[in-house]
Amino acid sequence: MSQGPLRDDEIEKSAEILKALANPARLRLVNILVGGERTVSQLCEISGLKQSLVSQQLKNLRLNDIVERRKEVSRVYYRLKEKNVVTMLNCLGRCGCSAADGKEEK
């Protein structure tokens, strides 16, 4: 993406990525995958989510080019495909923290 204002095609793609990430379960999975590739079983164990939900959310993330998978014998490993998502999430986290920090107690 460019450094200046977004082009129309960049706006559309950005909206799709944000829509794909606008779910706590998917965000949790992406956050786990920041640490490296994992199997569905590992993602279930770490996230506390059920296997069917993890698989469904991974499919959504894969269709939006956020994660990718690789097969090794009988196991499927998932990893982040779009590394810029991590930067974006870190930025969003800082935005939320600074907004919360800036509130005065009454």
C-alpha cells in the first residue's frame, strides 16, 4: 500500500481485511499465530475455542489471505500470510490503550 491517501482498490481491500478481523475469535487466533505456525489442535488448546469454531474462523482468515496453511503428512499447520496485520493490530492496540489511559476518573 502507498504512504499517502488510499486508492479506491486499497480502500476496498482494507475494508475486507478489517471485516475479516472484526471478530474476537479470529483476532484471538491471529494473535496466537503471531508466535509462529500452529495446528488446529494447538490453536484449540491455546485459545480455549472448540475445534469446529477454530476451523470455521481459519477458513475465513484463509479466504481473506490473512493466514495460509501447509500440510505435513497428516497434520495441517497454519501461519500468518499477511505480516502487516501484526503491525496493524499493534497500532490498534496502542490506539485503544491511549484512549483508555486518557480518560479521567470521576
